[in-house]
Amino acid sequence: MKTELLIGNEWRAAARRYCLVNPATEEPLAEVAEAGEAEIDAAVQAARACLESKQWRELPARKRGLLLFRLADLLEQRANEIAEVETRNNGKPLFESKIDVAMAIETFRYYAGWADKLTGDTLPVSGNFFTYTLREPVGVVAAIVPWNFPLNLATWKVAPALAAGCTVVLKPAHETPLTALMLGELAIEAGFPAGALNVVPGPGSTAGAALVRHPGVDKIAFTGSTEVGRWIMREAAGTLKRVTLELGGKSPNIVFADADLAAAVRGAQNGIFYGKGEVCAAGSRLLVEKAVHDQLIEELAERAKKLTPGDPFEKNTRLGAIVSRRQQETVLSYIEAGKKEGARLVAGGNPAKVNGKGYYVEATVFDAARPGMKIVDEEIFGPVLAVLTFENEAQGIELANRSMYGLAAGIWTKDIQKAVARAIKAGTVWVNTYNFYDPAAPFGGYKASGFGRDLGREALDNYTETKTVWVGL
Ligand code: NAD
């Protein structure tokens, strides 16, 4: 597969290359070109040249949509291969990578359909005027994405940006650039003009920072940690770039005593252990009403103990390898903190290996956790669940909202009258379900989880400017 930089539909060598490691086997996986400042500049210039070229600017919106449909078809043709590459690079079970690729395809089709439906308004202004608005592309978009859903999260930005008529420089996470490069390859094959989509792997502190500072970038669409999001927002002020930030989370999954407990236990398990817990919306704080606490903990601990880490390519594996040794160390340090701070470890808690290799961590559950503990207050981004107890609805809501984050939440209850969904400060609330996503459903955060929404009609607003036109009659 291609491992150079994709700039202006050409594969370009870079001054430096770096080695990727398969986190499940600890073996070298591929060597990839690393973009430096000069290459980032070239990619931005290619994106700008395309933006201003007739080939892109004058391309009828419906044809733009057609290119996106074609890209979706090409992704579909190579879906299995792409999923395998994602699993080798990220360590997630193959069945999860297949779900990721399926969603990437749907996301392109969803936004392909929007390309020729971005309409303005006619406005009832005072006076003798015909006044209307146009939706115009915001310009060159820098899409900066993390390593947990490398292809999927890239498409959440690339698809609406291209549909709106923007051009894109995509910087995948340093650890997981492979499926983004495959996406670039398919964009050429689909017939996108040179510069519409550029893909430039590289570290955040160099390649990412160069993109954020570049005066030729109009908008930054970022998904990643809250810490880096803050830095980007400050740095983007210098050139007044438009910014949307999808940041971290510490989402509460709230189980009321009247819930279908079997479903709630499955939901709690899926909420934290899907994606090895490397999921921004992971239900990492399980809040349980006291009356059902003991039963729930017992069932959950039993399930967690059975959820042993496995080879991501094995069909029954439900817990893959942590993305890198560094992330494994971070997760293990949180587990140590949980023990020290007095939470009760009821499942897991150890690193693991599969066939003697890999950066695995056991499915870990801490009971008797309290606000003020690191495992409750901070995002771990690993398979570690903190369980807290509450006495009544008001206390449950108060605990749920006691976090700087506000990305998502789950509620388990049979009582639809419980007006909890409105009381939770989060961008997504799942009721009697968890971790569902769809291209039509906006996703994003409240509070320190960021602002702006990926997906849905809303995401298109991130990639358009409104122009008001007054015609004197
Ligand atoms: P990260 O913030 O370290 O990196 C994210 C991306 O930003 C990577 O491409 C990285 O190279 C780049 N980057 C890092 N420093 C940069 C800088 N100074 N300038 C420009 N770019 C820079 O995050 P991560 O560790 O890759 O991912 C985990 C984080 O992402 C978690 O906090 C998680 O919650 C968050 N996340 C959020 C969502 C969401 O939709 N809200 C989705 C997935 C992940």
C-alpha cells in the first residue's frame, strides 16, 4: 500500500520516514513518510489551488456528490482489506474495524446526498429589495484526527467538507495513518481533482502544529484531547481560523433501580469495553442506584472477568490490544491510582499478553469510586470502569453532571417519565442503549468536550459561510 504523503494527487517522498508497530504483536508494521513544515505547506497550497481552480469551484454540486458516492463505492469494494489494515494498525478486533468501515461508507453516502441540497433562504427584509443568502464553502479545511477510530473519524470531517465544496488537508494521528492513506488513494481513483483531499501523516507537535498555524488554512476540524484542543483554539486565534473541537469525555452511564438490569449490565459492559475503552464517549463512570448496586456489580464483574483480551483477528475476540505501549502505560498508571486512592478492584487490573505479545490490558472494574479520585475525574481512554453509587434521582443527576466533560451519557430506566435526558449536560444521551452512532445523528460535546457537531445536517454548517446578497429593485 501507499506510504508516501498524498499532496495534489501525487505520492511524495518526505525527508523523514517512521516505523509503525502492530500493537497486538509488537512487530514492525510499515514505514510511513512523515510530513514536516515544508510538506504541510505544499499540502495547504495544493488544497488552496484546487479550491480556486475551475475544476473544483465550477463543478456542479451534484457532480461533487457523485464523486462522494463513487468514493463510498470504492471503499465498499475494499472494505475487508481496509478493516484488516485498521486492525493491524490500531489493535481493535476485526469485527469492530468492519463496523468502522461500514460507517465510513455510510457517512460518504449521507453527505453525497447533501451536496446539492445546501440551499440558502430568501429573506423578508424591509424595503424594495430581493435579499437572499448563499451557502459557500469555508475554504481550506485542516482535519486533524486521533488514533482510536482512524478512518471513521476522518470521514466525519472529510465527507461534509468535500460535500460543501471545501478542500481538505487530512492529518491522521501519528500512530494510525494507514487507512487515511488508503482513503486518499481511493479519492484519486474516484476522480477527485488534484488537491481536493491531501493526506499528511506526522506528529501533532510538528505536522499538526504547522497546519494549525498555516495562514492558508481557513478552518480547523479537530478531534482529540481537551488539552490539545485548548492549545489549538489559542493558536488559531492568531489567524482567526474557524475551529470546531471534538474533545475528551468521562461519560456517565446511569442505572436506575427500575431498569431492565440484564440490559443495563450489557450496556455497561459495551459502554466501557467496546473499542478497548479508547472511545471518546465511553461510559467510563457507571452510576448505580443503591438498591440494585450489589446485584449489578456481581453480574458486571463476572462478565468482565470472562472478557479476556484476545487476538484481534480471532472471530470471538471482544477486547483487542491497546493502541501503543505508551497508552498501555497510561492506562496501567490509572489502575494503580485507583488502587491507591481506595477504590475496590472487582475485575481485571493487569496488563496482559496474547501469544506472549501485545499491549493488552484486562477488562477492569473498580467499585466504591468517588469524585475526587483520578479514575473518576480524568479520562483514562482504556478498558477501566469506575462504579459510583447514588441514592435517588436528584443525586444521580448531580453526580452525572459533576465533570468538566459533557460528551455523552446513558440512562437505564423503564420510567419514561424520568425527565433525566434534559437534565444531563451532554451532547448525546442514550436511553436504554449505548454507543450508537449514525451519519444522520449529530455528535459532539458540551463543556470541556468541545463545541461544534460532527455528523448530521449540523456538521455542514462547520464547512460553509453564509453570504447575504441584497438586490435593489
Ligand atoms: P491528541 O489530542 O493527542 O491527538 C489528536 C490529534 O491531534 C492527532 O492527530 C495528533 O497528532 C494531533 N495533535 C497533537 N498535538 C497537536 C498540536 N499541538 N497541534 C496540532 N495537532 C496536534 O489525542 P489522541 O491521544 O490521539 O486521542 C485521544 C483523545 O481524543 C481523547 O481525549 C478522546 O476523548 C478524544 N476523542 C474525542 C472524540 C470526540 O468526538 N469528541 C472522538 C475520539 C477521540
